[in-house]
Amino acid sequence: MTQHESSDAYSPLERAVLDYASALTRTPASADPELVRRLRTDLGDKALVELTAAIAWENHRARFNRAFDVAAQGYSEGACCALPQAGPAARPGGGSD
């Protein structure tokens, strides 16, 4: 199970979008037809096409950069920060499960 699947930070629709992005990022890229149907219902055809195009474009860029060993150039340095992996103490209310 991935973090987004168990996190309270995401709505069910957001989790579905993340599942879809994950599915299209794997090799081979393949999304569950039921997931696609749900997203089509929840988002509509135009938004699903836009989402799919954004995911495909980012996959294209990532694979292109990997092929040529392109490293980060520092353009966004300091503009964002990675969130630490949540542990039991980071959960609302603290403590363990």
C-alpha cells in the first residue's frame, strides 16, 4: 500500500487520480478499466483527457531526462521542500495505530 492510499490528506477522488497516475507511470502503462470509468464519471471526458495528457507528458520528460542522465539544474531550489515520510508521531493525535 502506498502513502496516498492510507492517508487522510486525500479525498477519494484525489486518491483515484494518484492511482491513475501511478498506473500510467508503470511499465507497461495500463490502468484498470473500472478506475478509468470512475474518473470519466467524476471528472468528465475533457478533464480526463487533460489529466492523461499531463501524466503522459511528465512521463515523457522523466524518461527523456533519464536517457541522457539530465540532473536537476537548481531552478526550483528553495521553492519547495519534500515532506518527510509520516510516522506514527506525525499522525493526527500522535501515537501508534
